[in-house]
Amino acid sequence: MPGIFLNKLRAAEKFVCPQQFFSTFCEAKMRDEKMVFTTSFHFFFIMAENKNPDKIILFAKRPGQTSFASLFTIKHALNTQKVGHTGTLDSFACGLLVVCTGALTRLCGRITEFDKTYEAVIEFGKETDTLECTGAVIRTAGLPSLEKLNEALSHFFGTYMQVPPSFSAIHVNGRRASDIVRSGKTAEIPARPVTVFESALKETDIEVSEDGSQNVRAARISFTVSKGTYIRSLARDIANYCGSAATLVGLLRTKIGNFELKDSAGCSLLDDFSIESARKNALLTVQKEQERWIEAQNKEKTSARNRGKSYEPSEEELCLQKEVLEKALSTISPALR
């Protein structure tokens, strides 16, 4: 069976255009009903890797996954382990990851320098130790008025000195700040300049008081910011300006430089981003974090149970890998221009 299918692949190689090759490959697979989907992909991986493993892939990370785990799909789709992304998204966040493979991983540092655009859902009235939905509540306060929130957005425009979250990957004396805090110590992170180029209020959840004043329970806000800006910290600073407290419950990255989420593989799998969807995903993320913790406690048992099992991707995962392949094949590597 594999020999028959390889002949079909060799026949498809005569096409110079990669999209045409991929199309012929799929047609050949569909004609052979007995060919196992994963097996056919295995042969295509070999062909694709030999063609050109150096790619820039736009990938849509879903909430509940870590940025590192999101690379799994790309590694399998392109049959490569040399993969790097250009900016981490927290597990509760979703949106654009710009992923470099092969020799183009050397560009990761440069792409990280680009400005970024986000949509953030901020819940007012409470602040957690992580400044996001998976943390423990450490402070509560009253809700800000809609007028005060708009004033705060105008205030935080341009460059200001921002203190990053204690729970972050920033290194303090050679250790991650988050590791220092988890050990029970305090991580002193100095403020640093960041720039907010643009902000816009997109959606609000309003509470109308008895005197008719409008207080904001939650808001969805669009931000375009410089490299190194923590949206969690920006949410905290906006709330402090309003005399309130805040927690980031949803984050969608829509743009990195000129790279846009709408062009990414897996974009269609993301839910429409709103206050309601962010709250729902926040609850699911907290549940997944708890499951990861339990799994980590039973890691040895789990590893022993799964040892020797073959990789069996789901149908959705296979479709996502196919989309990554299509995006990769339709991209001309900058190294070849």
C-alpha cells in the first residue's frame, strides 16, 4: 500500500507550484479509500520537509492552551522540531502567534520587537495576585463610572512607566519572577517605559445604580502597544486610576507588526471575542489549570500508562495540521526572495 501511494506522490512532484502539488496529493488520497489519513500525511511530511523547512507560520492559539503546547500542531504538520514563536500568550489568552521554523527561527527576536494589537476583556471590582483570571483574589474595590473609565483611557496614552506583573517570565537576579513569588518571596521588578499607541472602548457591561449613574462591571477594550507592554498591568493601572480594582479575564491578540490574525491557520476555530465569551473561556481555563495540576501530581503514573502508545491525532487536529500545511505551502520563504 505505501509503495502504491508513493508512486502517486512522485507523479505529483512534476508540478512546480506547491499549491498544485498539494491539491493533486489530496485528490490522489481521496481516490484511494483504503489509505489511512495519518499514513498519507506521513509521506507528505517527508516531501514537504525536503522541499523547504524554513517558514513563517501565522497560527491562532486557542484559550486554555499554553503557547508552547500550541506549537505541537505545527511541529507535526511540518515534521520539524526546530520551531519558535515570537511572543508568549498566557494560557487564558488566544489569538495570533507568529511561528518561525527551520533557519527562520533566527528572526524570532526581531519579530518580537514589533508593535502588537490586542482586545482585552477587563473585569472590574477585584484584583488577583496574577492580575488575570487564574489567580487568587487579593483585593476588592468599587466599580468605576463609565466617564472615569474613558478618562483613564485618555490618560494612559503615549509612553508611561509600567511595573510588570510579579507572575511573569521576567528574570530577577537570574530567576523568573513567577518562580520567586511561588517560593514565598517578593520579586522586585523595576518599572520600565512602554507605549500605548491607541486604545478604544469596544463593549461594556454596565450596572445602573439607583441614582442613574452608570458603573462598569466589565469592558472590552482594543489596545495597540509597544513591545514589552503587559496588558495585565495596563488593566491594573487603568483600574487604579479609576479608584477601582481589575482583573484581566480575556485577551485576544489580533496583530503583530503587519501580521494579522485573520490570515492565521486555525482562526476559524476561535469563538467571536466578547465579554460573554471571555468570561466563559476564563472559567474553562481555570478548570484546565486545575486538571493540569492534578495531572502533574500523577505524572509518573500517566507516563507509565501512556508509554508505548502511538500518536493518534483527533479529526480536528488533523484538519488543523492540514490548514497549517496549506498556509506554509502558500508562503514564499523570505530566505528565497
